[in-house]
Amino acid sequence: YCRARRRLPLAWLESIQARQAAAFVKGVDRNWLWCGHDVKVADGTTLRLPDTAENQARWPQPATQKAGCGFPSMRLVAVFSLATGALLARAVGSLAEGEGALFRTLWGSFAEGDVVLRDRGFADYATAVALLGRGVHSVMRIHQRLGPSIATVRQIAKGDRIVRWHRNSTPTGGATREQWKALPECIEVRVVDVAVDIPGFRTQSYTILTTLLDEKRHTAADLAELYRLRWN
């Protein structure tokens, strides 16, 4: 069985996955959408591979480990449909390639009106601006280093406010100096404090950042529920 499985061409399997993903996207029931949006979840992980010379050459083990004392490692970033759970797209790279760089190669899987749900590892200014320019909104956990970059513009309610997110001096999201300077100096985003309460687990409090500014169409409760669904 294992020998037969290895004879299946990778490109053929990938083409099947791509056709399945397209069928899932096309067949999504409108009742499954969140506030009328098709939500796509992006996340990353690291995989440990068999310790072969070929894998060590293509996917080197972590640089912090001594030669011969670690396994080859692959970085993986994937995009899933929240409505169906289907894997829509994925990108792989070595540990030398950041999740943000791999994530950028998957932007073609987003359509205007989509909402991308992701963690703070992808919460960078350049990515948020670029996706917004494509008509794609973001909901993400705020990065702990963003404090000095944001200033409150309007308080909507307790734990819910519109802020101005300023472009800082250091490029993020893999942008070059020229690309960074071409970005707007600031954008308005929304910051919401939420609590994720899952039975059997300790309640966690988070602050999320989103480009969805309409508090009537997307309430704080809606956003809290959406971020909770990330663990489904």
C-alpha cells in the first residue's frame, strides 16, 4: 500500500485538491456565511519530516540544533473555509521563510467581500492595507507591539473603539522600503475586547483588530463569536 501510494504523482493530487476547493467555494450555502461574508481562516504551523539527506537539504532542521540532533522541518501556512471546513489553499517553505511571506502567496484565494480570520502572527500593517485594497477585510488578534502605533478616534462602547493605525518606521509584511513608503500613513481600524469562553477551558480575554468598521452590521458580539469560531 505504501509503495502504491508513493507512485501517485504529487501534482495530480494537488490538482484534485484544487478542484475540490473550487467546488466547495462555489457550493457554499448563503445561510452558512457570517454576516453575509465568506470567512476564510489562515493559520500556520511547522511539520517535522523524516530524517533523510534529501529532506535535510530541502527543509533544514532548526539552526539552533546541532547537526544530527534534529529533524528536517517544514513551515506550512493554510487557508480554510469557515463555512465548510475545506482546505482551500496552502503554501510550504523552509524555516528560513516566514509565515507572512508564505501567506502572501495565498492571496489569490481571497475574493472581494471575504473576511480573513487570522492570529496576531499575521497582524501587520502592510498585509492589512494590501488586503483592504482588494476589498478583503481582516479580523485578527492584535499584536502586543502595536500599542504605540494606534490612537483612539471614537469610542463606540466599552471595549469597542475606532482607532487610527499609523504606519511605523520599520517595514512589515515583507514590504520593501519603497513599497512601505507608498502605503498610506495611517488607516482607521476597529479594536474590540472579547472573551472566549469554551466549556471545559479557562476563559481567555483577547483584543482583536478588524477593518470592519460598521458597528451596526458587525456588532462586538458578532466579532467575539467569529473569533471564538476560530477554534472550531
